[in-house]
Amino acid sequence: MRSFDRVVFMPAAEQTSTPGRYREAASTLARDVALDALRELLQERNWRNVTMSHIAKAAGLSRQSLYNEFGSRRGVAQGYAIRLTDAFVAMCETALYQHENDASAALRQGFSSFFELSGLDPLVRSLHSGDAPEDLLRLITTDSEVLIDRAGERLAETFQRGWVGASPRQADVISKSIVRLALSYIPEPPDDVASAADDLALLLTPFIDSIVGRN
């Protein structure tokens, strides 16, 4: 057999998509490394005192690479906040799967886990000081739609696909309500995590139960 008979030709679409997948994977890795580096820096200093140069050096990236990924210092903070809300969504999804047909227990677990997670997060803790950085406060207040939309869309899929069986409209309402309520506690965390989670579950459970009861 001639050597060229053994050549396997890759379809054109696959040839063009493979480099794209590599770039996407490299970009995701760079973002994760940068956000991990930011978390470590925030263990030692306030957000006000963290520069792009500090983050780049701690992450082992060039400043230009950091700007390419996030666009600005505020973009880094937003990326960090998005990752935190993604973690909250994952906690809610886990709680829903672990407590099938028990909305109250699922909500209590989801909110309790988030309160504990955010209470330990260094960026969130910087909001609890007397001079909380305004750019961080805006991320969870006036500029919070990016976080709410992203987390709400993902959580809505779980409410539609899972045991709740919500319609797209119902899933959108409950998901965005959950995310908005969770974010509202970030600047002023609850004194009693369990009690706050119970209160939120009491508020939201009837809506979920009404959806399940109609299915």
C-alpha cells in the first residue's frame, strides 16, 4: 500500500473548527488562572489596591493578555462575580436534584450553601467594609443584569428539564427571582444563615408547588 493511501483527510469544517476550540480552551484556562490569582491577592489586600499588573504577575500572564481577556479592571471584577453566580447556580441545581418533589428543602439548601460560600469569599468580604468600592457595589446593584440574565437562564433550564417541569415563562420568573434575592444579600449578609434560607424558602416554595401541582 502506498503511504498516501493511508492518509485520513479531515473534513474542511472540522479543520477550521479545531483551532477555534483550542483558542476557546486556552481563553477559558487564562480566565480561570487570572480569577484564581485575583482571589489569592484579595486574601492579602483590598480590591482598591489591586491593579491589572498585580493580577497579571500573580497569574503568570502578560498585562496585554489580561486586557485581551477582560477588557478592563472592571471586566476582571465582573468575570469574578460571574464565576461566583455560576457557583450559586450549580448549588441550586444540586439541591433541586437531591430534593426531588421537595421545593422547600431544595431552596433552603441552595440559599444556605450560597450564603456560606459568599461569606468566605474575599471579594464579597471587601463589600462589607465601611468604604466598600463603588464599582463592586454597582456590579450587584445597578449593573447586575449581566449576572441575573446569565444565572437566570441557566437555572431556568433546570426548572424546565427537571422534576418541577416549569414552562419557559414560569422558569424565567422563579429563576431570576432566586438570583436577585441571593445577590441582594451580598452587601449585607444575614446574621443567621439558616433563618434567612428558611424565610426565602417560605416565600418561594408556594410558587414552585403551584407549578408542580398543575403538571
